[in-house]
Amino acid sequence: MIRLRLNTPEFVQSHDTSYPAAESYHFEPLDETVPVYVEPFRIVQEITIPMSPEIAALAGEPDARLTIEGTLEYQACDDEICYLPVDVPVSWEFEWRPLVRN
């Protein structure tokens, strides 16, 4: 199990999260087949910040930054045991840049 949940400011539009295709794995201790990721992979979460006068004003402030926070939820398993699910806080900080018009 893996899931990315973002807590975005109201003006940020969050799009569907894109996960790679998982492989099927038969977990013998529980006689259960589950989707797994064996190799390194990438989760893609696109966001859109629509331009408005209010957002342009935010971007124009000195040293303006936007922080997007969220949680990565996952459960790891090996061939003998599935570990307890974990929630890991994640965040990204973006530097605002004013819109340049020609």
C-alpha cells in the first residue's frame, strides 16, 4: 500500500496522483496476492496555481515562498512479514517569482 496525500492552500489545484503499475506478489504466509513495487519508482503529483491578482501579489512579496505539505502513507513487506503501516510527513518549499510580462 502506498498513498500520497497533499494539504494544499485553497488556491492550489491538486490533480490526480499518478502511480506506476505494480507487480502482483503472492504472500505465502497469508496465502494472499497483493500489488507490490520491487524496483525504485516515482509518484507524480501535479498541482496548478491559477494566476489571479491576489496570487500575483503573494508572488511579488520579497522572499515569498509557498510550502506544500502532505503525508506519504505506505506499508512495506518482505517475504516473511508485513510491517505496520507508516505515515511520513513530506513537504516542498517553492520560491515565488513575480510574473514577468513583456
